[in-house]
Amino acid sequence: MTLQAAAGYAAATGTFKLTFLLVLLPALSAAVLLLGGKRTNPWGHLLGCAAPIAAFVIGLVELLAITGRDGGQSRQLDQHLFSWVPVAGFHVNANLLLDPLSLVFVLLITGVGSLIHIYSIGYMEHDPDRRRFFGQLNLFIAAMLLLVLADNYLLLYVGWEGVGLASYLLIGFWSYKPSAAVAAKKAFLVNRVGDLGLSLAIMLMFATFGTVSFTGVFAGAHSPAAHGGTLTAIGLLLLLGACGKSAQAPLQSWLLDAMEGPTPVSALIHAATMVTAGVYLVARSGAIFNASPDARLLVQIVGATTLVMGAIIGCAYDDIKKVLAASTMSQIGYMMLAVGIGPGVYAIGILHLLTHGFFKANMFLGAGSVMHAMNDEVNMRRYGGLRKVMPWTFVTFGFGYLAIIGMFPFAGFFSKDKIIEAALDKGGASGYLLGSIALAGAALTAFYMTRLMIMTFFGQRRWARDAHPHESPRVMLVPMVLLAAGSLLAGFLLILGGSLQHFLTPSVGTSVEVGAHTIAPLILSLLTLAVALGGAAAAWLLVGRKPVPVEQPLNVSKLTWAARRSLYGDALNETVFMRPGQYLARALVFFDGRGVDGAVNGLAALVGGSSARARRSQTGFARSYALSMLAGAVAVTAALLLVRVG
Amino acid sequence: MSVNYYLYLSALLFTIGAVGVLVRRNAIVVFMCIELMLNAVNLSLVTFARINGNLDGQIIAFFVMVVAAAEVVIGLAIIMSIFRARRSASVDDANLLKY
């Protein structure tokens, strides 16, 4: 069994043999909850929380074990489960790879996941389908863990599709709402486009390297025989997959609608974990992107574009969850930019991913708490002055706010600053361009988040008449407080002495410390802080000084109009893909109905019709029969005569 | 006198019978016309027997007479029962067996 570990990785022994439990426990729990029916209703939510917590404990144990291995011992441990596809010439093992990168994800998924599960006990208390909710959340955790633990692309693809399914189910959890059902369908369809890219990438890998395992593909990408064009093609297809899952341009449109799902789902799947799978994919496939500068350039362009798009969209929406969703797009744009810059910077993208996981989940839970208090109202124009009634929510949300705008010493400061620095240090014109885009994004981030804070927690009360806001129960507050602590501390702790970068080295390569910076780090940090404060001040000047109108003002600039329509992303999809698709489908239906069916049905109608006419000759009149007999006899006689005489 | 005249007469009788069958509605008249056609054929059979100088045609004529006698019995019985059921002897009224 130990011999079956993929070449290049150490076989999992001792503590590391527990790795399979990480996937198995949530999967079993999901099976019990989803198949067990009403019998599991009384204790379903407790089991649903126990599974990710148990997985988190296993993750912590393995973190201790893996940090205990230093010096010559490999920190990449491969556990062989079974031989999955044992076909000659195509052999795929179901192996789990526990290495620093996947372990970091395991801890994020199970840690933040556990907190959100606990929060959901309170948030979903009055929902009759709470057990199903927990079952589907556990299904998501299991699929996401499989995604990050797989040691080959095919198994990763199983997890990739699994999280897509869980996301679909949970966005449409309240499927009696047409908007939720439509949003779920949209998310599924847009993700399908990305999944197609990933599956094509996997096929191309197999065609090129003859294997889909990480080690095999990476070794192939390093070898001089590898063709640059093929690697670029694989990289671009992987990027397409990443764009779909991570809601990056041009496949960003589904994320805003995905906010129809329950808020814990938005926090877990559409902020902290699943949408970062694209970043994971690019970081994991670093060997391919390292070998293809063209693919990297496109990743950077996608990241920078989405970064700005998301931020602009976030400035215009009034729906608190959609602002946060746009912000998620924008922050993942930062991560994509970082992992797109490539060798030496992957770890920084992952750092921002982790800190973002904390502060964005924190803010989503805060938004959920506000909605819980305001009868599920999401329009920020109906909020205002909530800081006095919901002090805990206000303070924890405030921590997340300070983290995302990059205030020192909150988590976002360390990670975002590093990304801007890395973009500038890339050098050349493109480095300056990307760096200034990232810097402008920081200003926009500060603007829209300050706007959100002012509209929600400050100013006069603009509540609906029947709203009686109250602080949320303790079961919801505790996860929020813990995540707020994460928003404060995560960045500092992870960057202390470059700890995360060193830890991730076996997975993504050494982090490069550039000797000569384009702008000295201290000055750049101050510049970033100044830009963020400028954005916040602008928001205060524009939104905070005068009362917020309860109705959305209509005399606004063209850019605001565009941003309110998510920069025409939906309109573009509709014009370019949906309409032509509909026309094509209609043309095909017409051809099938009139052409194919018409020919067959027409033949049948011809036979039927002529038979019906021929039947009419059976009149029932004896004399007409006699006439035809006579005619026949005459004809026979005539024929005979003709033969005889002729 | 040429034997052909018998054949002409036969053809004439047959034609009269055939036209009668086709144009008359009364079942009895139609029936009589059928008899006329049968007898026209009999006449031609006998004539041909005479022409050929053997008795085959005459024997067949006897067969035809026997069949005609049986046919008259059955035919008249059918006509009677139709008349009793429908109070009509018109062949056009008995047209139920159709499409």
C-alpha cells in the first residue's frame, strides 16, 4: 500500500493515515442527514456541526504533525485509497495529497466552515428544512475537501463538480422563490462553461503527458520536451475553469444572483471557500503557469479587470449582500492578480485568500445578523442607525470592515499591501499598470465598504414600519466574534517572519524576496493606507454628510447606471450568448417540426388521406357494384379480342 | 338462315338485361333482367354447340338452367325478407353494407 504513493511524494504513515477521514466524515454526515429523513430532524443540526468540527480537529493534528517534519523529511504526504481507473495506459489512483497548500485550505474550510455551521443553528432555527440545509452544507464541505486534497486532476474534478452541485442546491435552497430557483440555475449554467474549460484542460493534459496526476503533469511541464503552445493552451483552459468557479470576468455574472441563497451559504461558499477554488487551481498548477508567461499574463489581466469591475459594481448596489458579493469578486481579483504574477508570489495570493476568508465570512455573517433582525430586508436604504441596537454585530462587522479596507494592523493590510507591492515589483510598464490598478482598487474598496457601513450602522433610522431590530442570539454572535478575531489577527500571525510563505514553499515554490523594490515597502504601505483613507473620506463626503434617501435616486451618472446593472454583464451575456442560442434553438425546432417531422407526418397523412378517399367507392349500392363488374367484364373481353384480332 | 342471327339476338337480350340491371331500382325487375341475361347466355351456348357440332354447350346450358332455378328460389326469398323488413323493394334502399 505504501508503494502506491505517487512518485515524488512521501507515503502517508502514522497520523497522516487519518487524511481520508477529512473527506469521509462530512460525507457520511451528509448521507445520514439527506437520506435519514424526518427521523434525523431533532439532532440533525448537531451532527451537521460535529462533522466539520471533527474534520477541523483532524486538520489541526495533521498541522502539528506536518510542522514536526523538518529537515530532510518531505512535507508532501500521499495517501493511497484505491485504484480508481485501472485501464491499461490510463491509470488513475484515488489518492489524497496532504501538503502545506492543501492543509492550509483544509484548515480554512473546516475552521470557517465549523463556525458558519454553528451560526446556522441560530440563523436557520425557524426554517422547517434546517436538517436538509445542514446535510447540503456537509455535502459541500466533503466535496470541497476532496477538491483540495486530490492528488490528480481527475479526482480534483470530482470535488470541483461536487462543490458546484452543493452550490446549486444551496443557492436554490428556498426554491419556492422563483428568483432563488433562477439564480441557482444561472450559477449552475455559468459554472458549466468554466467546468468545460477544466475538463478540456484535463483531456489535453492526458493527451500531452499521458497522465493526469499532479506529479506527472508537473514533471511533464518542466521537461524541455514540453511544447510551449500546448502548455499555454492548458493554462488558458485552466484559467477558464478558474474564472467560472471564482466568478472572474467574463464569467462573473452568477455571483451577484447567488446571493439569493441563505446568508450562511453566501458566507461559506460564495465568499470564503468555493469561489476561491479557482485561485487554488492556479496556485496548484503553478508548474504549468510558470512555464507559460502568456497564460500568466492573461491571469493577471483577468484578475485586474475583475478587481476593478467588482469594486465599481460594489459602489452602486443598495442590496447589502450584493455589495459584499461584488466585493468578493473584487478581492478574488486581487488573488488572481497575485497568483498570475507567478513564481514567488503564489504564497501571497494564498495569504490574501486566507485573510479574505476570515473577514469576508465575518462580514457576511454580520449582514446575516442584520437581515435576521430586520425581517430579511436587504436594502441598505432601509437600514441606518443600527449600531445602537446591534452593538455586537456592529463591532464584529467593523473589524471585518477595517480588515478589508486594509487598515493597520488588521488582516487585509498585510495581504493586500503585499499584492500591490508584488504587482509593482513585477517591473516594466505592466507592473506599474497592474500596481496602480490594484491601488485604485484599494481606494474603491474603501469607498464602497465605508458607504455600506454608513448606510447600515450610522445616520438616522430608515426602517420599515414593522421592523423591530434586536441583537442576534449568542449561537450566532460567538462565530462572529471568533471570525472578527481572525480578521484582526490572521494577517499578522500568518506573515510573522514570513511563516506562511516558508510553510507553503514545498507546494508552490520559494517566495522570492525582491532586492530592489519599485517603491520602498514602507512608503508603499503608507501610500496604500492614504489611498484607503481617501476612499473612506470620499464615501463620508458623498454619503455620510447628508441623509440617505430611502428611494434610489434616479438622476445619477451613466457610470452609476451601468454599475447598478452590474456593468451590463447580464446584458452582454444575454445579447451575445442567450439570444443567439435561443434563435438557434428556435431554428432547430422549426427545422425539426417542419422538415423532419413534416416529411414523416406528411407521408402518413398522404397514405391516410388517399385511403379515406378510396374507401368512399364502397357505396353500398348494389347497382354501382354491378356497373363495375360490367366494366371489368367488358375490359377483359376487349383485352381478349385485342389479343385475338391484333 | 345464318346462325349468326341467334348470336345477335343473344347479344341483344344480354344488353337489355344488363341495362335493366343497371338502371332499374325495383328488385323484382332487376331479378328478371338477370334471368334475361342468363337466358341470353344460354342461347349463345346452344348456338355455339350447333356451330361446333358437339353437345358441350347444350350441357352447360342445362347446368345454367339448374343454377338459375336455385338462384331464383334464394333470390326471391331474400327479396321477400328485405321487403318485409323495410317495406320497400328498391335495391338502392338496401345499402347498409358500405364504408
